[in-house]
Amino acid sequence: MSDLPFTLDQLRILKAIAAEGSFKRAADSLYVSQPAVSLQVQNLERQLDVPLFDRGGRRAQLTEAGHLLLSYGDRILTLCQETCRAIEDLQNLQGGTLIVGASQTTGTYLLPRMIGLFRQNYPDVAVQLHVHSTRRTAWSVANGQIDLAIIGGEVPPELQDSLEIIPYAEDELALILPVLHSLAHLSTVQKEDLYKLQFITLDSQSTIRKVIDQVLTRCGIETRRLKIEMELNSIEAIKNAVQAGLGAAFVSISAIEKELQMGVLHRARIEDVVVNRTLSVIINPNRYRSKAAEAFFEEILPQFASHKPVTVDDRIDKDAAEPVKPLSLEATTSNPGGK
């Protein structure tokens, strides 16, 4: 073919229709009219001489040719974005974009502080934070849609050879109790005490819940013996329920800094047990890494690897959080899947 039978705009439209499931919603997301979207698809199908959508159902379904074009189109659009960002980098961090990903807990409680510090140093760089499950975040890094990410779960096995997985810090999962709970006056609780508590957890299908259950099991805690009082859909809801005296919970230490400082939650220590999970930084070594991503990696990440979540004073010393245990950012391995 002497000329390409499609344009970048047509690839964007195809991607939007596939994502939204309808021509109308795709048009709305792209801020164009539905007739304009339909016309572009018709032109694209005529130029390629193949149908791209099955138009019989209520939802726009891609044909086999449509799926093939979408797969290559994603790669083409990603490469175009990388090209634009590489050109922006010539301005030496006087512009450009940094896209950071995170799993739910790290994205809610840790990344905003990191991004705040980065923005102080580089106010002209636009920063996007994408917070999703570990699996979705890992795929976004692999596809080049995210520069780097910090996750608390396991990278999908099919991605472990293509991503660089760098152990970053130890995040403690703390046992929290209402401040007036009968066990709150003890310096430590016994592991057997856990099986007498009423627990508040995330939904059993939640990725974070599964990670917490895996970590507890590794620490010798039998999760099947824990009595689940209720399941809620957010960490904030769980903290509020514990504060209201409805039960106990395991949450990341980074999620309860404010509550410990205010004295509205009690952090209970379990004798001879520290429940930790490893936070990891993931990058795609085969993708272009912008100067903004390099600056975030080299300047911001090391500061928070040794960050102490709670400022300790004499009034709250008994509930103070342990420092996050620093791990070298240069501890990359030839087998990224090995933890």
C-alpha cells in the first residue's frame, strides 16, 4: 500500500468505541458528534475493505478484523504518545507529563504525598495518578500507558518476565481496635485473641482483601478462623466502623497515620507477630522513560522508602508506627518474578 488506509483519529475513534461499547458514548467521550464518528468508521471500513463491527446487537461488537486493528492501533497510539513525550523532554523538565500508577491503598495514602513533593520540585510537569488493582496497573505499565507504579500485590505471572519488579519498602498491616475495646489497654495481644474478635473487612472478592489474607496466612494466622462481622467497600469505611466500636480490622499502617495522631484508633501489637507485605516499584525496561519519570524514580522514591509514617511524640508513643523499612532501589534482579 502506498498510503496508509487509516489515520490516527480513526484509530482513536476505534479505541473509544471498543472501550465505551457504543458509537454515541464514544462520540461523547471524544467531544464530537455521533454522525462524525459513524462517518469515520464507514470510511475506515471502506478503506480497509473489511467490516470492523457487528451491528446486529445493542452493543458495538468488534469483528475479528476489528480486534486485530485495535490491537495494533493501541501500540501505534502508545508509540505516538511516547514520541511526543520524548520531544517534550527536550525542554528539560520545563513541561511534559508524568504518569504514575498504584494499587488502591498505596494510591490513596502514599502516592499523593510523593506527587506533592515532586510538584514542589517540578511545578511545570503535569502529573497523572492512575489508581487501580495491581493486575490492571501492571498491564498498564506493560502497555506503556503508565511510566512506573507502586503496588502491594503480586504481578500477574504472564508479566513477570517483561516487567522490572523492584522491592521497595515493607508496609506493615496493623491490627486496629476501638480505643475503648477491652484489649486496647494491653501492651500486646496474643495470636489466639484474634479468633475472639469481630472483624470488619473488605469484600471477599477485593484484591486488597486477598492480599491481606495471603499475608496473614504467611504470618501463621488462620484466616478461616477469623470471625467476619461485616464487609465494606473501602478502607475509609472500615476505619470509621472500627472507630465507632463495630469491630477490629487489619489495615496498612500508612492508612491510619492521622487517626493514630488524633488518638481515635488503637493500634494493637500482636506478640511475636509482625504482619508485613512488600511494596514494589514496577517499570517496563523496554519502554521510553521520560526525564520526569527518571526524576521521580531517583529523587522522590528514595525519600519515601525510609519515610516514617507517624510523627511520634510522648503522648502517642504507645501507638506510634514503626518506620517503613527501606529497601535499595538498585536491588533489581535478572528474574523479576522472584520475590
